[in-house]
Amino acid sequence: MPTGTKHFDVRRNDTVKVISGRDKGKQGRVLRVFPDKERVLVEHVAMVKKTVSRRNPQSQSGGGIAEQESPVAISNVMLICPQCGPTRVAHHREGDSNVRACRKCGSTLEN
Ligand SMILES: [Zn+2]
């Protein structure tokens, strides 16, 4: 077993539901996974206001406040099963690959 290699059930482009925190109940697409930080960036979740620099005088429209996603803990999101909704993930071996499946109904959750 290699050390430091962690497996996560959530991957990029999955649709997940936030199960705790400020954005509890929200659903979104996973934009990025940060395995070493155990965090994910989810579309429209954990939006933070970010000040955009006005330093460039050439730009008339630049500057002001923009909103962007901030990473949330992987443990705060759940993968969504099309049949059951948010679910825990089971793993099945199919040949050489590890396939994710819904722990409740057994549906395969691969895109
Ligand atoms: Zn299911």
C-alpha cells in the first residue's frame, strides 16, 4: 500500500449536495478537487466576495467586487444518486476498474 495516497469518492464534474455548513442543501457541479487539502470547489457553493484591483488605469470597467467559489471540505458534500438523491458511495470491481455505485440502490454512479 503506498502511503499518502488517498482515495476520494468525489470527482470533477460530479454533482454533489452540500450536507453541512453555510450552504447546506445547495447542489452543484464539482469544479475542482484538492486531494491534499481534502477539499472541493463546487459551482455556486461557498461564494466569497473578492475585491478586484483597480490599479490598472487603462481599464475603465475593471475593479469592484466579484464573487467566486471557495473550497469546501469533501466531508461536507455527498454524491447524488439519480434514484435516491444524496448517498454514500460503494465500490465495485469491474474488471480492472473500480466503479462507484449507490450504497442504497446499487446504481452505478459513473458519468
Ligand atoms: Zn441510489
